[in-house]
Amino acid sequence: MTYKEKTAALRAELRVLHKLNPESAKGFATLSAGAMADGPLDKKSREYVALAIAVTQRCEPCINLHVEALIKVGCTREELGSVLAMCVQMGGGPALMYCAHALAAWDEFTAPAAV
């Protein structure tokens, strides 16, 4: 399964979960909106933090979502590489393995669409 397929499947699973627990979903959405609200850090910086936590917590679905979000806010592959280097420094070998997932997801998400 590709990273795009995994991310689409995750979103479908989350929709089902949110229908089962709408109040919890609303609460998490409110928490997320508050964390991503404009403040001292711009959205790209906050997404770097989110990705770093996702990598060091070894959450591939979160990695995929935050890589996708970083692409949308204008992150470059080189910037991603710098963040991933810090993840390895802080998380060691296990983080290295998930950094490889993050880079592969980036490369797939940013690949030109086949015609």
C-alpha cells in the first residue's frame, strides 16, 4: 500500500471513529485548532514539532499526515531533511527507521502525477 493509500484509508477509518464518538472527535478537533492557532510560532514551525514527535513516538499515520501538512505550508525537502536529522539525534536508531518512512512519504506525495 502506498503512503497516499495509507493516508486515505486512515482518513476513512477516522471518519468512522468520529461518527461513533462525535463528542470526542469535536474535543480533539478543538484541541488541534487551539494548538495550530496563530501565535509566536508559524504553522510550518508547529508542523515541524508535530512531525518530530510523530517520528520519535513511531506513529507512521501521524508522520504521513504531518508530512502532507508540511508540503501544504511550503516546507522544502531540504528543510524536512534538517528536521529528520534532529529526530535521529534525539531518537536514535528507532527514529532513523521512521525518518526513512517520512522521507519516502514526502517523495511519494510530491512526485509529479503520472499522465
